[in-house]
Amino acid sequence: MRRLPVFVLMLLLSLVFQKAIAQKVDSVKVDTVKIDTVRTDTVKIDTNQLNRYRIEPGKNILPVHLQPLNLRPEYIPVPELDYKVSYWRKNIIFGFNLNQSAFSNNWSGGGISSIAVGTNFDYKTEYNKEGKDFTSELILLYGKLKNRGQIQRKTNDRIFWDNKGSINFAKHWNFYGSLSFESQFDEGFNYSSDVNVAPTLISRFMSPGYLTESIGFEYKPVTYFSTRFGTGTARQTFVLDRNIQANNNYGVLFGKHVLNQLAFQIVSNIDKDIAKNMNLKARYLIFIPYDTPFKMTHRIDATLTAKINRLINVTLNGTLLYDPNTSTSIQAYQSLALGITYKFPSFR
């Protein structure tokens, strides 16, 4: 009977002890979790130490057989090409203009039936190789006007042939030599306001005619513009018809046929597309004789061409001339034409 209480007492003590241990264990876990959470948020991880435990994969796990690199030339057969390099470039421009009007005899507004025809031909060839250049340009202009009841008259007449050779010696600078010729095709007359007075013959082929030789320096900063400074220029003025010389001698002494002059000459040329389908071509010349420098000659020739389509163009031509050997005032010429202009493709 006495042993039973002792056994019960020991059992109670063991239960109480286990409960105390359980409470202690729970408190320790809670504290540990709290501490671990704080450490995770604040403690930095050293990745270098973690790399010590990294397992590297094995190299060349799969066997690879490397072939030795062997380079050798391979010759590709090329057929012989019969190509020839040409340093020539040629351009041809041909134009034709027609203007016509007709009136009946009883037309109340008045008017005169007329027909006008004009043609132009421009041929240019150029050779350029290794700083050596040769350019030749031929310009031919001719036009006629016929009014009813009147004799036919010229509206345009010119022959101009310019040749230039140059050698490049500095950037944008060339040494050049040139030869140019200028005259006209047909007879030219001076018409009086009095219809009863016969027209006076004042010009024809080689009356006058001009031949100019020049050497000097050329400045060409861009492809479309150039200026020649002819320090040594000689010009011959020809009047071969004595009848014309009696009316206008063009500076040639009576009884002579040729006037020789030495001069300083400047020639500027521009040929540029100033807008879409619009081209400006102009030439300015100043001729200053060494013996009479105040009797200088100025001439400006300009052509503005507007392209409507492949064949139809509008052309505006103009010339200003001051030549003391022919007139003491400025001479002017202008024409506006709508017609056919065909430019042959550049060929070599």
C-alpha cells in the first residue's frame, strides 16, 4: 500500500518535468527563428567562400578530334576581257524651233502672216587623262523670219568653234593654250524704216571673222565653272569683202583685210543645272588690247533651257556686246523659243 503512492508521486514528477522541458524547447525555437530572420536580412553573404564549394564540370567530356589547318591558294580562271579604256567623252545637242501665224485678208484685228524657223547645233568633245585635258566645242546657230509682203530676214546666225588644251600644275590651276574661231553663215543687212530704201549689206561669212590664239592660266575650282586668264592673247579680225568694209570696217583699216591685236583676255564659263530640268549656260569675255587698253571689248552669251519632257524644251537666249570697233553703245540680242531639242547620249 505504501509503494503505490510513491509510484504515483514519481509519475507526477516526471510529467511535470517533461512539461517544463517542452516549454523551454518551444521558447528556444521561437528565439532561434527570430534571430535567424534578423541575420538573413542584415548579414552579407561572401560569394567567394561559396565558390569554393562549386563543382566545375569536366573539360572535354566528349572527345573532339582537331584537324590540322591547311591553307593553299586556289586559282580561279578568268576569261580574257577585251576592254579598252577611252578617255574621250562626246556630247551632241540638236534643236529645232518653228513659229508660224496666218491671217485672212479680211481679219478685222489686223496682222501679218509670218513664219520663223530656228535651229541650233552644239557638239562638244573632251579628253581627260592624268591632269591633261583637251576640249573642243562647236556651236552653230541659224534662224530665218519671213513676213508676208517683206523679204526674209535673219533672226540668228553664228559660227563659234573653241579649242583648248591644258595641263594641271596645282590644285584647281592649269596652264592652257586655246584657239577659237567665230563668224557667220549668211549675209546680214541693215534695214531702213523707209520701205523704199534698199537694205544695206553689212556682214557675211568672214566679214567679219575672228581668229583668237591665247595662252595663260586657267582656274577651275568645280566641274561646272572655269576662268581663263590669257596673259598672251592675239586676235585677228578679218573683213574680206570690200563692199562690207565700205559700210562697216569692224576696226580694219581701209584697203586692208586683217586687223592684228595683242591683248589680255579673260574668259569665264559656267554650265550648271540650276534647278530640276533647268540648265544655265553662260560665257563672259573681256578683251583688253595692250596698245589701246581703254578700247576693251565685253561680251556675254547666256542660254537658259527648261526641259518640259524628253523632246520639248523652252530656250531663252541672250547676248550683250560692247565692241568699240563696231558701235559706241551696247548691242543686245534676245530670243525665246519653244521647240524640239534632242541631246544624244554621251558616247566615247
